[in-house]
Amino acid sequence: MSVNTRTQNTKLNILFLLTLQLVTAVSGLILPKLMIESFGSKANGLIVSIVQFLSYISLLEGGAGGVIRAAYYKPLSENNMEKVSGIFRASRRFFLRIAFIFGFYVVALVFIFPLISNTIFDFWYIASMILILSISTILEYLIGTTYSSLIIADQKARFTYIFNIIAIILNIVAVYLLIHFGASIHI
């Protein structure tokens, strides 16, 4: 890859990363307001707490994503697809293990969090919220992280950023429409 192409890729990646951060910030302003107005601050607080507990799983990664991306650089620059495939398979196995551990963590949260949370919501309400909110993370570890590591290492991160931008915008629209039509918070 020429220096010009790498520079162009870097500029595009930065542009879409900044756009993603802007869209994420706007979403962070719009969605909580909609949730609080429609479902109350207690429901919003419950969701924030659950998301916080679910985010602890990222500690298991221990920076492996960065190490995996760094391992890709040389084989990609040499166009050594055999080595790239080996790194991909190893990374897939690693993230599948993380997904498996995350699954156990979610099951533990489902049974423990409703018992220790001091809230007006019943056990099944909280347990179902934990399961619903954990779906995206488990899918990320089962499918997305392995591919996104390779895409980012290949200086094509803008494609994941574009996908995330579209997903966030669609999420805002979907939440607005669902709330407008009276859907429950679980939907």
C-alpha cells in the first residue's frame, strides 16, 4: 500500500471516527431524555446500572484487541494471507471464550442483581432487562470483534464506523417511534 493510500485511509478513518463520536454524543443527549420522559428516572437509572455492570466484561479482554490488531500489521503489509488467517482463527477462539464467560456472567447477574438492587421493579422485570441489554454484547463477542479487529488493522475502520453511525441513527429513530406508539421499555 502506498504512502498516499495510507494517508488517505487515515484521513477517512479520522473523519468517520469524529462523525461517530458526534452521533454518539447526540444519541447520549436524546435517548436518556426520551427514556426519562416516557418511563421515568427509576427505569432509566436501572438501565444505566445494568449497562454499567455488563460493561465490566471488557476487563476480561485485557487489551487483547489492541494486541490482535498489532499482530495483523506485518502479515497484512506483506499480503501473507496464511498468517492473517492464523491470527484471525486465534482471535476468534479468544473472543468465543470471552462470549462464553460473558454468558455465565449474565446468568449470574440475572439471579443476583435483582436481589441486591433496591428498586421498585420486580425480579422478572430486572432479569429480563439484563437479558435484553446483554444481547448486543454477546453478539459483538461472537461475531463482530474478530472481524472489526481485522478491518481496523487493515486501515478500513471507516466501514465499522459507518455501520455504527447508521445503527445509532436507526436506534434513535426506532426508540422514538416505539415510545411514540406506546411500546414497553422492554421492546
